[in-house]
Amino acid sequence: MTSVEPFNRLVRLAARAFYDDEVPSTGGTGGQQQHAQAGMAVVVLDALTRRNGQRVREDDLAASLRLQPKPLCHVLRFLEAEMMVATDHRKEPAPPKPADSCAAREGDEKEKAKLHVMSYCCLDYAQVCDVLRYRMRRMRKKIDDELTADSRNTVQQYSCPGCGRRYSAFDALRLVTEDGEGFSCALRQ
């Protein structure tokens, strides 16, 4: 079995690179509330990396982070949409409550029959790696497209005013005079 530490480091770096200032939209217009949630995705992803890929109940995660469950749920749904977090919903019996009287015991029997839906979340490292590769490929393609579009509008070659010989932008950098204001052709030197 391989160590998950390199994957944890990758998730932490990706969280800081992509989600440090990104705020999941909660549907409301409260700018103050959204400002308070900036960086919460980083905190949640860091907490999940400390679990080493194990599933954790959302309520337990909220308690360990000392957050209210509802804002945490919004962040987890945002990260699930970004495919950084995998969630699972299971029906489980309700946790036992302390019984004070016989009437409460009868109610407990009915309560035991009820199943509550519990939500679990974890990091799916294989999916996270695929998502990050895809995002990096998209970023690289966007940068290449922008550079290609810019290169059509910019001059790619420089010519010597004396002899008319043409130089690429990389070669021209070597031929700039010491004062930085002139262009000294290799043939004229």
C-alpha cells in the first residue's frame, strides 16, 4: 500500500492555488457572509487531508472544525460540484437518546424504527488527480491560445537599420547595446 502523503500535499497545494479566494455561492446576496466564507474550502480540504481518505460524517467534520453544519454543507456541495470531494448518503438508525420515563422508552422504539439519512464525505484521490490534470491542461491551453492571439498582433522579428538583416526576438535580446537603447547588428560589430 502506498502512502497518501504526496496526494495530501497535492490537495493542499491545489486548495491554496484554486480555492483560496473563491467563495461558493450560497444563493444569497450577503456580501459580508460571502466574505466570511472566503478560504473555507481550503480549511475543509485541509481537514479532509488529515483524515487520509477515510469517510467522515459531515456532522462530525462540522464539529471538529467548529462550524455550523449548514455553511459546511454549502462548501462541501461546492467542492463536490468541482469534483474535489466525494459524498455518500446512507440511511442509519437514529443515535440513542437518554430515556427518562416509560413513555420515552415507548417513543424510542418508534424512533429506532426510523432511519435517518447521514452524509459522509471524503477525498477521492484518483478523481482529484484527474481533475487537477484537466484544470492544468485547460490553463495551459488558454495561455497558449492567448499567446498565439498576441503573437499575431506583435512583431516577431527585428531588422537591423543598417544592413536590413532580420533577427528573431530571442536573438535580438543579445544584440541590444549596453545602454539598452540601441540595436547593434552582429555583422556591423
